[in-house]
Amino acid sequence: MKKMYPLLFLAMLVVFGCSEEKIKQDQFDQTEELEPLTTLEINGIINELLEKKGEFNWSDVDNFVLWSALMHGDNILSIGFYNEPFTTEKSNEQIAVKKDLIGLVVDMESDYSEEIKTEEKLLVYDGRELNHMDMVVYSLETLETLRNSPNIRYLEPSGYTYFAHEDVLKSASGCNTTPSYVYPADYTTIAPGSLQSWTYSHHNIPQAWNYSTGTGITVGLIDTGISSEQSLLGNNFNQGYSTGRFVQKYGTYVNSIWPWSTTTDGPDDQCGHGTLMAATIASPRNSQNLPVGVAYNCNLVAYRGTSDVVLDGYHEKRGVSQALIELANRSDVKIISMSIGHIFSAGNISDAIKYAYSKGKMIIAAGGTSTWFTNWAGVIFPASMDETIAVTGITDGAGYTECRVCHKGSKIDFTVVMQRASDSDRTSACLGYFENTSTYVGGSSVATATTAGIAALIWSQNPTWNRQQVYDKMKQSATFYPNRNSSFGWGSINALAAVQ
């Protein structure tokens, strides 16, 4: 991800950290009207577990904490059921399990309130490919009963927004549409008049272009969409040395406070982040004196699945999950790039990633970008999953140093040089949000998009290969191979060696 925002985690841990005695509250009398924990108290518990375990899952908290989060999240409970995240064919047993769970919620919620509650009112979303659904739940007793069911894989308050508390402006996360002056020292002009980012030479990408430019490979991008005001990622996608390819844009994000809303706000980027990721991957090798992408002849299918880089809202999680499913179902898509995430997991996105992985997709995800307040959180979700390839950014200084706001850890697979050691504001040169503009883009976001572009170069050179063969070539050409580094994985990929 490109950039988060200041989060005073350490102060929160001191003020709101709760002991096990405080958070264990299952003994409450269900006949009493309970007062849920505040969002600050809930976040204190989450932070405590993050610091202690290095990760957080809603299964780590007791029923009362989960119910409290549910009360602060529009009462939308995300339910992962059956013993698998997805099944190719729905069995009678699986259908019966889902029907029974829906019936249980309807019956118990009707008992909880005099208001007539029906499946139509309580079932918000019913996944087709995934064994996942979203239901409205008010009662702690309903939640406890579901948690005790052997047919439940996970229960999550998907409407709960971790960052929705004082002085935290999540809406600005990673978003920037303002162009920047790019210093001449940070690019090289190449034929037919393109700007090549200084970062590319650290991975021998220009030399790799003698063998492969990404032709025939389709990369899927899940982010904030693509700007309608940048023609090189639209009508002029085939310009200069980029020919015979396509760009497609879709939207799965619903910009609404209502969980029941299903109308998306379209494919157009309103944040800026997705545009810069698309440009890094596939901007044409143009004649307009603007930056070129890593795989400038690949196809691109871009989804606006989220409003910003932090997946902290119901519609963001659902939008990203749906985008993953749709890309997974396309036989032409080989690679999925995700420079987005959260410091803890979301079940519906996790299920969708496993579904896409089962379809042979290579899923490349950002290891995490934030201020120094949150770097201790380690590699974020979904880069933390075994089914994804986790990437982080490093500087061009001697040795290996993560970028100013980049995360590192044992789950990182690859690194990308994307920041000057002498000036942290001088990162990768990139095509801008508006027509005829350039800018800088940094963090593990651009590292992820760069890696997706390199993967496209390798796959284009070896079109009959599968995901594992491409991944093996990536790691065999990287800095540390055959020994994996504990913080930086296999290191930086040598694109030239990888395509030869």
C-alpha cells in the first residue's frame, strides 16, 4: 500500500489495553440488556492481541467482544460455513447446512425481538462461489449458538471499522491525485519518447525488454480503479511501442453506508492510488514524454473494489472479494495484483483468494505501508496468506533497508528498490492521474505493482508455464536465492535473468 495515516497505537495500548479478566465476559445474564464495549475498548483489545501474537483474528476474542464489535458494525455478521471456503459443485449436504444456519438465525432473532424477522430481512448477502454469507444479527445468544456450531468456519463483524475512531481519517488513506515534478535524475528517456523510472535499472527491467514486454499476458488489478482522465490507461492504451492489447475497467465497490445497497459507483478511480498501480504495471511505451510501465505490452483488467487502500469497511471487503471471484473465473487472467490490505484478515476476502488460487492465479500483495507507529504490525493481510506472494519496498542504499514506511518480516517473498536512500520523497517515477502528468509513487504498493509487471514479463516469455514455474524462476533470479532472508524473502528479482 502506498500510505496509511498516523495511528497512535502505542498510546492506545497503554490507555485501552485490557486484561484477560476484563475481556472475558461470557458470564453475562442473557436476559439483561447489555451495553457493548466502545470502539476504543475493542480496538485496545485488538491492539493487545496484535502486539502479543503479531496478528489478529476475530476467533481470538470472546463472544462479548465479538458481539460488541457487531453492534458497532451495523449488526452485519460475516459467516463462513461448511468445512471448505468454496466447493466446485454444491452438494446436498452443503445446501442443507446453509439452509439450517439461515433458519437458526431467523428463528433466534425472531425470539429475541417482537419484530417479525424473515430471511428476506436478515440475509444481506449470499455468496454463490464461496461458502460465505452475511446476515443481520442482534442477539448475543444467536452469536453464541452460531459459534458453537460445528458447521461454522468463522464469524466476523464485517461492518466494524477498526479505524473509525477519533482523529483517524481513513478516507484519505493512500489517496493522492496531485502530479509531482519528477527530477531528471530519476528517469531516462527512451524510444519513442518515454520516461523510464530510475528504479527499473535495479532489476534489469530495460534489458529484460529485449526478450519480453508482457505480450499475451493479462494482469488483473484490484484497487481503487483507473482515472477516466488518463487516456494512456484508456483510449490510448495502445500508443507508441505498445500495440495489440486491451484494458478493461470494472467496478464492484458500492459507495453507500447501507449494507443492502448493491449499486456500484463504477470503475473510475476517485482516489488516485489505483491509477498509479495500473500505470506501474502497464502504462504504454509512449511517445509523449511520460513514464512507461514494466510490462508495457500486457493486457490489463482493473477493478475498483475499494475506495482506498485500507480494507476497513463492509463494502470494501465485499467489493474486493467479488473482484477476486470475477478475476478467478477468467481463464485469460494469469496474475492478480493487490496493493491493498489491512492489519488483520477478512474471511470473505480470504475465501476469495483461496478460490482464485485454486484457479491457478498468481496473487501478488503488498506487505504493508504505514507510518512508524504501525510498522510493528508486520506483514499485513492478505500478503500474510500462504496463497499470496508478499512484496515490500527497499531503498537504493548499501545493504538491505526497507523504505521509510514499508513493512518487513518472515512472510515477505520479494523486494523492489523504489526509494532513494538520500531522499525518501524520490520514489518510482510513474504516469500521473491526469492527462499529460507524471508523479512519484512509493511504498510496498509500487513494489507490488512492479513485481506483477515482472511476473508478466516472465510468463509472456514462457506462455505454457504454470504459476509455480513462474514463481520458481522469480526466486531463482533473486538476490538471496537459494537462501531465504528472514525479513526480505528471496530479495530483489533480476528481471533479465528471469526471462532468459
